Amino acid sequence: MAVRYYLSLPDPAALPAAGEFAFVSHGADGLAEELQAALRGDALFQRWRAAQDDPDAVDPALGIVDPGAVVRGEQHDLQIDLIAVTAIPGPILKHRLRLLAGGAWQLRDVSAA
């Protein structure tokens, strides 16, 4: 079952501080594309997994993907809002967002898609 997540990046300038897996885009469309790619494919998960002390001990369930995930970005002054529609469970979505944005994101709302 797909869920719609309403996300906010209130300070996009803080995103590079998220670390080695951080967003590299600067605009709403680019950030939406990066998050969509992180939900549709496992490249981000594989890079993160390879960086762990014991990659084989990482729960493979963290690598779940949703090829049908869709993310839309909207610019509002300096803030960027992302709307993600995906079947990926919330805890895994949050894990991907922590990799991409560190603590520089907010979950605003959740609804059925």
C-alpha cells in the first residue's frame, strides 16, 4: 500500500553537512530526483552498506526498493518541500532521509496515497 509523505527541508544550505551520502543537488527538482532514485533503486543503500564495519551484518531489509516511487519537489522561498509517494515502510524512508539530509529534514504529514 502506497503512502504519501509530506517532507520539508527548511534549510537546504545545511544539507551538505549530512555527510558522505548527502544530497548533492541544490534545487527542489534535483532533490526530488535524488530521493526518488534512493527509493526506486538500491545504489544509496549499497554505498552505505559497503561503508559499514561489517557489511554482511547489515539487515538486507534496509535495502528494500519501490520501483514505482514518485517524489515531487516544490520551492518555497528558501525552504524546499518534497512529497514522496511510496510503498517503502516509514522507518526505511526515514533511514534514507537521514543518509541524504542528516537531521535537516522534517516529516510534516502522512496520508494514504
